[in-house]
Amino acid sequence: MALAYYSCAPLAWITPLLVLAELILWPMNRVEHSWWLVNTFVSFYSVAVLLAAFAPIVWWWTTLRLLLAATGSWPRAVIAAIVLPLIWMVLAAGIFLGLEFVLNYGALVLRGAR
């Protein structure tokens, strides 16, 4: 059970990193654009986006190492290496579609209450 929770963690790490990237870019609309300031914001933004891109890869590798250490079984690790990204994609689709359905349902209920 703990491995199942651990395997879902990249989705939890990507969101704060992308929010950080957005918060880094937000002040650029508010300040005078000097070359040094733009370079600084773009550099921080690039680092946040790169971390968000590499988080699932690192987490995938760490999960496989944890599974191999916990079970000692190479076939399970190979199966997990193939199935884990598929599980993450299904989970992401479920979260994003579920969120869309919940928001649309809430809008429908609020519109019907008028």
C-alpha cells in the first residue's frame, strides 16, 4: 500500500514546481523591464520548469530502486518500469477530467439555483 502512495508522488511535486514557475514570471508584468531582471526571472523560471520535467523521471527511478530493494525481484521491477508511467498517465487523466467534471457540475448547480 505504501508503494502505491509513493508511486503517485510525482503529480504532487509537479504542481508546486509549476506554480513556482508562474509566480516567478508574474512580477515580470509589474516591473520595469531591465535586461538583468528579465534574465534573472527567465533563469529561475527555466530551473523550475526543468525540475518539473525531471521530477517524474527521478521519481520513477527511485520507485524502481525501492521496489527492487523491498522485493529483490527483477521481474517485478521490470514490470513496474513499464506499468508505472501508464498508471501515472491514467491517474493524471482521472484527476484532470474529474476536476473538470466537478467544476462543470458545480457551475450547473449554481446556475440552476438562480
